[in-house]
Amino acid sequence: MADVGAFHEEEALGKAYDARLMRRLLRYLRPYWWQVLVAILLLMLGSATQIVGPWLTQLAIDNAIPESDIHYLVTLSLFFAASLVAGFVLEYGQGLLTTWLGQTVMYDLRREIFAKFQRLDLRFYDKNPVGRLMTRITNDVETLNDLFSSGVVTMFGDIFTLAFIVVAMLKMNWKLALVAFSVLPLVFFAAFLFRARIREAYRDIRVRLARLNAFLHERFTGIRVVQLFNREDADARRHDDLNANYLAAHLRSITYYALFFPVVEFFTSIALALIIWYGGAEIGHGAVTVGVVAAFLQYSRRFFRPIRDLSEKYNLLQAAMASSERVFKLLDRDIDIADPADPVDLGARTRGEIEFRDVWFAYGTRDDGEPDWVLRGVSFRVAPGEKVAIVGHTGAGKTTIINLLMRFYDVGRGSILLDGVPLDRLALRDLRGRIGLVLQDVFLFSQDVGYNIRLGSPRIDPERVRQAAERIGAAPFIERLPGGYDQELGERGASLSVGERQLVSFARALAFDPEILILDEATSSVDSELEEHIERATDELLEGRTSLVIAHRLSTVQNAHRILVLHHGELREEGTHDELLRKDGLYARLHELQFASPGGVR
């Protein structure tokens, strides 16, 4: 359960405006510079239409109506209608274009983030929850989309509107304009207070949303445990509390908005009253016409609208700065495991010789800052075509050896070689393309069975998929599915049993025809009959190939050419099954524990 007082990265607001981040964001608009210019031009023209209506009103009241000039009045009316139509067309065009810009830029940014995710090493994923990473590519990107489609470019429209109206009012009557502008300090003060309050309310919303999402993700993932221990009512109460807090934060934000907008309207009304009071007095002295006062009343209405919009966009800008900081922090992260500058080419096929030379490795550090070694000086060689088994207690370092061989992590000390070439001299695609890996915890995608065997590879046709399934013994249960090889699987293959998922993973490894095969507890969840069938199929596949087999059940590795025994990260023993039993060492004790009685671990 998420700690109520916990601080999440998503809760940080950062600065409301960061010029460095904004410059970097604007770089994403460079490929679309001419669309940006067109959008700004449309905004400028649209803002210009805002001053046409009041000006035509002034001409009608001061000239056309007193002189009863119907023709002039009709002409002014047509111009007024034309300005309305032009404003509509321009607003539609700029709205369409700015939205297109926002979506296109976000498409580019999502592609860049996803490409980065695919290149980051497993150590990064060990430290970052999936929910947080999903937030980067969804919520944060969507916030930036709002900035590009409704903020950055459209701010120009508000600024242009303010500038045009100020110029028009000063040119028409500067004294009356100053009277109208006299309430601006009060408006800016109200906007300042609103900005401070809404910033705090916005942070509150993000904090409580982060807690609610963390709670939901944890409960949905662990729904079996929740139902098994009858925790539904307690979790429902906890959810109600979190949901109520989230609602309260939103209501507080709504309250601030509900206060701010009427306050702006109130000051707008004061400005209108001042215009009527001062303008009326000036009309009596003949210094101002009725048409000018009428025009000023319209200008004042239009003048305060963009001020209110700009205050709202502050909240958007603040969210965008926080989101961009998190996104760029991800994009700027160094890729620890990457291709070498000049990779070695192993040719069409490798011999399959694997060698570990004094390998040390730690996933993290102890409290004293020293590495917490998982492997300590491990050295061994696997000859081409040799089947080597790795056994040991849980935590001995068996799976770590596989992670290092696949170069999911880099060694701390020592080196690992494939055909005499250090792994860090090989391209990752070349290295991993030569190794087939079947894990204990099978991952299947929520697509059809055929896709999960070929993983979308164009070089694996449907016939090859069927052959792999038949050889491994997966074909009978696949063909019993309603859709056969086209049957859609649930999330992580939830519609299949654990054993069936492992059979699909075996068929996947067979279909890719790897030069080196690694089995990591691959038969731990299948029954004895299936295990025997898999062993017969894999024996045929492993013929002439290098293979590493990790297993807790010693019955599955007795036929290996050689067995390596790990204990607390060190290689303690190695030899054949019979040789290790005769040594009467660690392997012999493991064997005795598993086979001493019918209740022993199998």
C-alpha cells in the first residue's frame, strides 16, 4: 500500500517557467517552422478582427445614424458581418493548425521516448516502477501536447489581441483609455493571488492522484491476494478515503476558479462603469462622442478576456514545465549498455564457445558503500556443443550468470567471452540474436499464439511456427484452442495454464533456431509427462549446440556433460553427475536433500 506521506516524482512542480526547458521544447517545432509561422499569422489576423467591431460601431453611431445614411449603415453592417465570418474562419484555421502541431510534436516525442525505453538496460527498470514509466509516455506527453496546442502558440493570440486593443483605445481617445486601464493593477493583483492558490491546489491534485493511482495499481495487480484474504471491504474503505481526498483537492481548485473569474468580471464591470461615468461627462463637454464611448465599452469587454485566459495558461505552463523536466531527465539518461564503436563480426554462425574469466558482479551496494557481490571470481569454459548445467541454492547466482551472458548487465570485474571475443566488443543485436532463452517466468504478449512464437519476425513463416510447436509438443493444446494459432491470448497469456505458457516459450526458442540455448528453470512448472516430452525435443535441438541449463531439480540435469555448482556466488564444484556424487561435497548434499525421501523437493 502506498504510504500516504510518500513523495512521488510526479508530485514535484518545479519552476513555473524555465527558459532552458522552454528552449528545448521549442526545438521540437523546428521541423514544422512554416506551420508555426502560418499559425502565428492566423492568430495575428484573428486578433486584428477583434478591433474591427467596436470601430465600426463608433462609425455607425457617430456618422451613419445621425445623418440617416442608410447606405453607409448597410455598408458598415456588411463589414461587421464580414469581420465576424473572417474571425470564425481564422479561429477555426488556427485551432486546427495548432492542434495538428501539438499532436505531431507529441507523436515525435513519444517515438523518441519509446526508442529510449527500448535501449535502456535492465538496471534502470529494476529501479523504476512500470507505473512511473507509463506516466512519462502518456500523462506527461499529453500535458506537453496541451502546451503546444493550447499554450505556446495561442498565447501569441492573447498577446496580439491585448496589443491591438490597447493601440486602438489609445488612438481613439487616450484619456478614456487610461481611465479604463486604471483597474488593471487590481486585476493583476487578483491574478497574482489566484496564481499562488491554484499552484498549491494543482500540486495537491497531483499528490493525491499519484497516491490513488499507486493504490489502484497495487490492488489490481494483487487482486488474488485481496480476494483470498477477504480484504475487499477494508480496501474499499481505503479507496473511499483516497478518492474523497482527491475529490476535495479538485473541489478546492474549482473554488479558486469560481472566485477568480467573477472577480475579473467584477473589475471589468468597474472599468465599464468608469468609462460610462467619465465618457458621459466628456460627452456633456463635447470632448467625446457617444460612438467612442460605445466602442470603448466593447473594447473593454474584449480587453479583459485575454487577461483571464493568460492567467489560466499559467497553470498549463507550470504543468508543462514539470512534465518536460521529467521527460528530458529520462531522455538525457546515459545508456550504460550500448554497442561498441567498432563491433566485431562473428560471421554467419558462431562456434558457441563461452568463457567466464574471474567474473565479479553486484546489483547494488551495501550500507558501507562497498559492492554487494552476487558473483565472486567465477571462471569456467563451455566448449562448443557442450551441455552444461548450473545448480545451487536460491540466491547462489545462477540467473545472474544468464543475465551477464545476455549482457543485460555488464560485469563489475573480469570478462565474458564468446568465441574468444569479449561481449562488450559485440553488437547487442548480434549477441542476443545468437542466443535462445527460455525463462521460468514466461512472458507472453496479449496477441495471438502465432505472434507469441514468432514475435513478429518476418523470417519465421506460419509453417515454421507450426513445426516448432509440433516438435516441442505444444501443437495438441494449441489446435484445441477455438482460434488455433490465431487465438488471442489475455494479458501475459492469462488464458493459458503455466505449463502451456512454458510450452509456447519453448516453441518460440525452437522457431528462432538459436546457436546457443539457455534454459532457466524452464521445466519447473510442467508435469512429469510434459517434462519428458520437452526433454526429448530439446535433446534433439541441443545436439551440436552449446547449452546452459539452470535447474533446482537435479533430475533434469543428470545427463549434462558437466555440472557447475554455485554457492553464495562462488563456483564450488564442477564435473559430471557421477563425479560430483563421488566427491561427496555440496552437490552430493543437494542430491541427498532432494532424493532422501518421497517428500523431498522434486
